[in-house]
Amino acid sequence: MSEPLGFVGIGNMGAPIAGRLLDAGHPLVVFDVSAGATAPLVERGARQAGSAAEVASLAETVLTSLPTPDIVESVALGPEGLGAGTRIKRLVDLSTSGPRVAARVAQALAAQRIAFVDSPVSGGVAGARAGTLAVMVACERAEFERLQPLLRVIGKPFHVGERPGLGQMMKLVNNLLSGAALAITSEAMLLGAKAGLDPETMVEVINAGSGRNSASQDKFPKSILPRRFDAGFATRLMFKDLRLCLEEAEALGLTLWVASAVRQLWLKTFNEMGPDSDFTTIMRCVEGSSGIEVRGRAAGRSSG
């Protein structure tokens, strides 16, 4: 039997990633603050731990998939955190926590001779299930080479640098583009629908032309036009990523005008649709009082 892996954070992304590792034959030790979250993995043979520290006392390599920077820091460095474990040699953090948190965690763990692998992912729940995530890795090159076979189980790994935080920066750049694409595509689709264009025809034309993007190719046909709003990523997480991105830009002395406007629209969505809403509900926020709902044919006609 191969060396057990630890996994902390069995949420929307963590559950399918951990499931793929089990499918690949890796024994898992799992922990989540919600015991119910780990139950399906335990039924498939994973071992349940009672804390992050216990996970780190049972596995040399621990992966984390956590929702916010403060939770990442607490799970890594808290009294019952991974740093309190007796066996852990490396932490592979798949979360989006921002460069500064990654640097702090890396420095603190280095003092305990624990390697920190800054390794956020992109591709959503569908990519986690399919094993097609983009894995943005910042760590020493030798550590990256050691981990490549493992990371290939969940997606395509990219070595973006050695300094902790560079993986986080790459993720923030990516999510700035993703959030901007969804925001501007929502406004463009509202404009066309208000003028009388058919939303499905618009998406077909956009995807055949120069305007195509991740929102028009994936989120509109699968989640927005059917009015399901079920892409699987929370509005609060997108807003968090944009906030972190603009904070880093400010720290670097940059003014990002378009990014600032995009963040404002996501703040409006956060406030009006709610933090736990699916992030595709930005379309409903953009529709506002326009009298238009941008619908696919199967979901009914747009009205106005």
C-alpha cells in the first residue's frame, strides 16, 4: 500500500479532488469541521481524523482545500493545526489565500522543517471532478518534481516559481480575468436581449467570434441561460479573490481601473444576491429592474 495522504477541507472543491485521489489508489486520512462532509469518503475507505493535527500525525504529505485566508492560516498554524502534527513533511495548499498569507504560512512552517507548497487551482467543480484543474505551483523545483505524479491526478501542474505567494498571484490574475469575463458578458447579454436579440443565438455568435470567453463558452450555456445558476462557486469566493487581487495591486503601487469597476459590480452582487449565492447570479444582479430576464429557449422567452 502506498504512503497515506492527508486531506483537510472536504468542501465543493475538496470533495471531488479527494475522491480522485482515492480513485487513483492513494490511501487518505481526512478531516473537515463538518463530519458529514467526510462521510462519503470514509465509506469509500478513507480514514477519519479528529483534527488537522491528527491528519498531520498520520501523513507526511497533507493537502488542504479551504475557503478563506484566515481559515488557511488557522488550519496550518493553529493549536490543533497541521504544524502541531508529528509526521507531516509538506503541506500542499490548494486554497486561494493571497500571496501574503502564503508567505507567512511558509515562513512559519519552514521553522518546523515543513515544506509549504503554494498550489491554488482553477477549473471549478467540474474540473475537480474531471481531473482537469490548472494547478499553479510555487515551491522549490525539486519539491515540484516530487509532487508532479500526485498533482497530475487532479489536473495539469504548472511550476510558476519558487517563492511562496507566486502561485497565489497567478491564481488572482486568472480569477480577475474570470470575474471580469462573467461581469462584462452579463452586461453584454442584457444589452442584446433588451434590444431584441435571442440569448441563445447571441451565445452561439459570440462563441464563434472574437468575443468568446469562459463565461460565454461555459457558464451561460450550462447555468445562466437555463436559469439554474448552479455553477458551484459562491459569490463570496469570487468577491474575496477580487478583493485580494486589488489589495496586491495596491501593494505593488498599481492602479487597475477596469479591475476596480469589476470589483464594484461583484460587491453589488454580493450585497444583493447574498454571499452564498452561486456566482452566476451576477446575471440576475445585472438584470436588476431592466424588465428583462436573459433566458434560453428551454427556460422560456425573455420578457420586456
